[in-house]
Amino acid sequence: MRKKDKIAIVGGGIGGTAILEFLLKLQSVEVCYVCDIDADAPAILLAKENHIQCGTGGNCNKVLGDLNADLIFEVTNDA
């Protein structure tokens, strides 16, 4: 059996929520982390409901480095 790809999402607003909702429907991937500066961002709340590790504020970069994710979606408003 093929291992599931581990995916992290940075950004918990509209874009992050849409991606998370889509990925939760797939059995071939595992969303392993969602982070946003706002602890009440919609994707953070959805991730918590689905028992996915979350981060808020400035701790995202350290955790992302430790996760060894296969793919990171960056969907913030920062350019």
C-alpha cells in the first residue's frame, strides 16, 4: 500500500479552508498541520474538529520544518 502524502496548510482564511475541505475528502493524503496568525481562523477551527495539529502566531515556521511534509500550501495574503 502506498503511503499517504503529508500536507500542511499555511493560511486559515477562505483559501486555506477551501483547500482543507477538499483534502479532507481524499483518502490518499493526510493533512498533518494547519496554521494561521488568527487562532479563530475558519481553517484552524475545521482542523481542530478533525483532530489535525494546528499552530497560530509565529510558531508556524519551526513546526513546518519539523513535520517533513511532502507538500505545503501557502495561502496567506502575504506576498
